Amino acid sequence: QVRLVESGGGSVQAGGSLRLSCATFGYHLGSACMAWFRQTPGKEREGVAAVDRDGRTTYPNSVKGRFTISRHNGRNTLDLQMNSLKPEETGTYYCAASPGRGGGWNSAPCLQSHRSFFDYWGQGAQVTVSS
């Protein structure tokens, strides 16, 4: 049974850092496309980082240079390091997985981070950034 469990959310002041972690269960992380999404108040869920099975990553311009996604296949975990956080980034952050579709011709759609590409989602971790 595939499960994703996020941890590491919390409250931080603007300009601060948080690290989220996603523990994965029930599939081979090494072959999966993995991503982090967020949903902020009044907005649709958006991708903030994605990584394919070969370690290629993508980020939207809004977080590029501040967020880093990393996968640790031996520990079955996926992390998101978030630096220089802004108040408007307050929201719920989700780990997402597409098992078995992390490479080959799947790499491009993986890195485009369309919500429909991901089959499994975690329950979400709350991130609050105060000004």
C-alpha cells in the first residue's frame, strides 16, 4: 500500500528556513517521479519542486534559488529545504508521487509537475510564515 507522510512543517518568521520531509512506503522510490506542491489561501495547488529518477530537478521561478528538493532512495525519503520564506508562502505543502514513472519518456512530464501526473499524495504539512 502506497503511503506518503510529511513532517517538518511549522511556523517561521519571514526570511527564515524550514525543511520538510516525506517518508514513503509501499513502492520503489528510486524509480518514481516525486514532487512537492503547495496550496496557499485562495489559490490552486501548485508545484514548487520536482525530481525525476536521475536526480534532475525543476522549480518555478517563484522559488528558484530558495527551495531545494532532494531524494534519499536508501532511506525512502524526500526532502524540501525552504530558505528565505515569505509570508505569502503560508499554506499546506504536499508530497506527491508517481511510482515507476520517474525516467525515460516520463521524465519531461514528471518535471513539468502537472497535478494529474501524480497518483499519490500525502496528507499535507502546514507552513506558516509571519511578517
